[in-house]
Amino acid sequence: MDCKKVAENLYKAEKESFQINTISTENPDMTVEDAYQIQLENVAKKVADGEKIIGLKVGLTSKPMQKLLGVNEPDYGHLTDKMLLPEGVVCLMKELNQPKVEGELAFCLKRPLKGPGVTIADVYNATDWVAPAIEIVDSRIKDWKIKLVDTIADNGSSAKLVLGSKMTKIEEIDMRLIGMNMEKNGELLSSGTGAEVWGNPAAAVVWLANKLSQFDIEMKAGSIILSGAVTAAEAANSGDVFTVSFQGMGSVTVKFE
């Protein structure tokens, strides 16, 4: 398959906010390695355009989502400064295709992490703080008709992120037991605990550090890591207001227009 051509089509779709046909249907021989190559091609283009990589996101951390896509491990995508939406700034629907909202914990690293062999203890020691976060996922592929390789190529179907303003030291919380509520327009949509994310959100960061070692990539100090959704992603429409709250850790809100 022509990875460069697929990357160009995806890049244009993201920049101009339109959808393309399912990549894996048109390229049935596409591998996970091809998909990550496509993702990295477009990350390099974004950097060349002046965007700065600020971190990474982990996706498909829940067993139901892995089962849905027929996989047994998560995937990841890159976060850039252009994707970071300050809390209080409206998220514009015209910049998106079919957005959904996820609530998760964001980790900020105070020292680098590089696999192989990274453990949960290493993640705790390397983390400066954690905070409530909203990830706005959005597929550039029509009607979310995706397989694993499609979402990997499409940068983990990531679009925007919003960080809560309250930062908590990692040693002050038990991330397995911490409760999360997601509200839409003032009504409770879903709730769960950190244990929904691979038993412990830190385990998702462990997986990421060790996965990146296959590409000789190090997670740098100051990186923001989105560890994966606690509950199912919820569709967003113009006028919707979402709030994600973590027990004792504050909340984060985003409005769509």
C-alpha cells in the first residue's frame, strides 16, 4: 500500500474537516506497522507546520473497546499544542466531523520515561501531577467505521484536549479507586472509577512507555499523557456542555458551538 498517499488524504481531511472512506477497506493488506508509519508521517507534517508535540494519548484501554475492535492491547496518538483547548474557550464544531467526549486522567511527567522494562513504580516516580481531562475524539473516517489500523493511522482518532486547572500530586490519590462523573448539559451521563482503565490508569502509561521503545521513542519531561477513557465516549453536538469531575480532584468543562 502507498502509506504516503494515505497519510496525505488523512492530513487533508483533518485540516479541512471532512471525512474519507475506511482506509482498511480500501487497503485490506494494511498492517499495524503501516498505520503507525502513517501516523508518524502526519505528526512530522504538523511539526513542519509549526506545531509542537506536547504529549501522547492512550486509547482502547477498556476491555469492551478492545473486544469491539478485536484487539488485545491499546493504541496511541500524538498531542500537539494546537490540539490543547484552554478551559473556557468554546470548541468549534466547524473544526470537527463527528466529535465524542471522553473523561480521563492526564499525567504530567517531571522526568523522562523510556522502555523497555518500565513499571508502574517508574511511572509514579516520573509523574509530577495528575489532573482531570477531557479528550475530544473525532474520526476523519466516515461514520466511525473503523478497525484498529484505521484509528492508529488517524492519530488515535484524537482531535482536542482540555485540562482541568486543579493539579494533584500522584501520591495523594489512589487512581484505582478515584471516582469520575461525566455530565452533559447538567445531567449525569456516566460514572466509573480509575480501575476501568486497565486496573490503574498508570498501567496505560506503562504500556505506552514500553510500546514506544519499539520505535526508540522516549517520553520527555513535561509531557502530558492522556491515560484513556474511564467510561464510554459520548457524542457531542452544537450547544452541548460537558463536565468531567474526579472525586477530590476538581472538574473540567467544555462547550461546543
